[in-house]
Amino acid sequence: MSLTSEIAKIATIDLFKKDSATGLVDTGLFVGRPFHLDYSSALLLVADAWKQKAQGLPQGSLLLAYYENEDDVSEALLLRVIAPAKLPTDSDVIGAMVEYYKDNLKTSGKESQLDTFTRYEFGFSGVQSRILGTFYKDSDGNLNFGADVENFYSSHNYRVIKPNPQVLEAIVNFREGNVSGNPTDIKIGRVRYSSSRRFQTAEQVVPVFVSPRDFLGKRTALFGMTRTGKSNTVKKIIQSSVLMGAAAPLSLSKPANERPEDALEPFTKAGVPKYPVGQIIFDINGEYANANMQDEGTAIFELYKEQTIRFSTIPKNGFKVMKVNFYRDVSAGFELVRGHLAQSVGNYIDSFRVVDFQKPDDYDTNQSAKTRYDRKVAAYMCCLYRAGFKAPPNFRVRFSGNAKLNELVQEDGSIDPSKGITLDQAVNWFTTIWDSYEEADFFNDYKRKHGHEWADEDLKSILVFLSRKRKPGGNADVDGYIKLRGIVDLHTEPVDKPFEVEIVKHLRAGRNVIIHLSQ
């Protein structure tokens, strides 16, 4: 059956259809009655015979509790089976059952030694269910669904039905006050309540459709037990999104000439996205970025080779390495440094990892804050330079210096950071300052005058890393900047685009970007 025919069939389903002979709702098989009802849950009395006839009640299955006390009211509670529930008579039944066990009497099968009455009593059990909402017809006869309970009556007024496949299909595909009915809908899967399928193999397949509006621009969470197909479901969602994007009539490289209010609407009147759908997939375990035995050629990057770009944090065949220009994007680069140093041990490393490179809010108005921030960033860039991170051509650092310090570094004071200096000059400037930090009178005078040291704790941590000396003027006793050489490959050359810019470019073009985070 074609998708259009399938959707047309769903639209004709009546959730309140009645049998002309009995007057009872004819939308499925009777499975029980509620004996307790409130705004959020219902406790049901069920029988083995009813469950057997209805092909079982799997946990999570959907039921309809029809209100039957008023002929002119069409209302049904949508229930989801949660767990078994105790009946008021359970203690008596269990007591009788135990006595039969003690007497070693056969209690099941054709040779059961139970009398008719006892067998009847033993066949009842309780089921706990959650109320998901209410289906009802309004005054115009239109079907509606509310995700709550407006009112409930005494539980004896309800009759519980396990919906047949046609009605179940209408329920799971119901949306926005109507069933799915747009040709742009995409078949994403089918209803399956459990891994065990003794009953379900004999039942008719119930398809589930999605609309582009169901996923695009919204938050969706997927939950499930281990080995129940979560990864495969996500893959199907990704595939569906690719199909949605393929139907987009416009391109972001050539935006349509629309009125501002029309441009805010992301979908066309037909219900398809206006622009290609870009997807970014953060693959923690590598199950989407790599093929495996279960995929058999259906991995996302294999299905959509021309539309899929794979990135990795380490060099790998077929992947682009996520790189950043450590000089241009200090914060992003330093996050990679932090991650790289996470397994390293040492107090000086811990101090370096917590350096704050967030630009002060008062950077443009507070000269002191500006000076300290610029000085800190310049010293950090010197660490990168000594570790082998290639700097952009003609790159210079600039920060507010001091004439006395300039003369301390070089007798004529010609290395003046306020005028901009090379990284070689900056390395010389900072290492000389650190070597003289405890001996030069300037720093003692500065502390007496201002009440705090010239170098704050962040700058000290960076200078230890740069000079490889824990103590000013001492010998090199730590690895310092040498530890950064392990991530030089993550630094992009100045002519390359940072990976975040490249990713956004691919997403705007409607491609799939897989970020492989597994090592």
C-alpha cells in the first residue's frame, strides 16, 4: 500500500465506532474493567481468558477505557500498561493457592484438579496503568485529544479495550487535533511493545509516521532498555531527516525574497522544510561514524557518502581532524589543553589548568583588568610558541608594560610590549621577569604600594609553565610547555578554517556532520 493510501486509511478510522447489534464499542477486544481511577492512573481487573483472547497485555501497551454511562458522550481514556496490581481478593486467592501446592495437586492444564469455581477465581489479576490523556469528540463531531483528564466518574462506568491494529495505528499517528494526513509524512517504523514476540508475530504490523515538524526545531529524547534498538531508531530518525531535507525547495546560499514575517516560518505550506536540513551527530561510542557487523552497509556515512562529513579528535583515515587556531581562539584552544593535561599529575599543572581566559566584562573600561588579561594571554601564547604551535605570519603580542621592567629585560628598554613585540621577544621578556621576580626591587616596591603582587596567581602559573621553573631564578625542574607538544596536531594553520566554522558551513548546506568522540 502506498504512503498516501495508508494515510487516507488512517483518516477514516472512527475511535468510537459501535457494533450495530450490541451497541458496544467495536474498536478492539475487551480486556477488563477499572476498579480504581484517578487523574493520573487506573487499576484494572483483567482475566487470563481475556488476555489470551487479546493476544496478551505487554508492558507499555496502549489501552482505551471507554466511558459508557451516557449515550451522547464520546470519551475514552488512553492508558499505558505499567505493572501488575494487587486485587482486594489477592490474599484469599494466594492462601488457597498455597494450600493446593501443599497438597501437591495439579493446578493447570487438562488434568487440573481445581474445581470450576476455584479455577475461575484464580484466573483474575490486576494491572496498573498510567492515564496518558483523553480522546473525545467535540460538539462538531471532531476527534480531539487532551493530555490530561478533565473529569472522571466512578470506575464501574468504564470498559477497557485493547485497540485493534487499525485503531492503534490511528492512535499512535494522531497529532494536532487530527490524524496524520500530510503527504510529506515519513514512515519511521512500527509499533513493537516488547522483545518477546510470541503473540506479536501473528498480529498486523502497525506503522508509525512522523512529520518534519515532529523533529525539526524541537527537542526529542529517546529512552529504552539495553538492546531494544535505540541506536537503530536514532539512525532511522537521521535517515528521515535526510529525506525531509531533500524535499527543501530553497537554499541558504540563495535565500528567497520573502517578507520578514514569512521568513520566520521554517516550513512551506506543504509541510516540508524551506531549507536543507543539516544534522550534527555527537558520536560518543563510534557507532554512527564507523561501520560494524550489524550495519551491513547501512551505516549513515555509507548510505549518504556525498552528504556526510566525519570529524575526529585524532587523525584517522576518512576523518577530518577537529582543529582550532590556538592563537586566534584562545578559549577553545585552552579547552583542548585542559583535556590533554587532565591525566597529568602535578600541582603546577593543576594550577595551569584552572587559569581563566574569560575576557573580563569591564575589559574596555577597567585599565587594570585589561592589563592583567592581556599580559596573561600573551604569556600563554609564549607557551604555545615554545611548544611548537606555529604562529600566524607577522604575529605580535601587545600588552601594557613598564619602563623599569623593559630595562630589566634589556638595558636599553627597546623591548616594549606596549608597542607590540614578537613572540621570541615576548618569551625573553616573560622569562627574564620570572627569573628576577624575587630579587628585583620593582616587585617588592609594587607590592608595598598597591597591596598585592604584580603577578596574579594565573600569571604565575603560566610563567612556571613557560620557564619550566617552579621558583623564580631556579633551575628548570618541570616539563612545563613541553607537555603541550602532544596536541600540536590539533592546531590549524592560519590559512585553514577552524573546525567549528567548517562544521557550520556543512550544516548550512544540509549535510550530515558526525563528530567521533571515541578514541
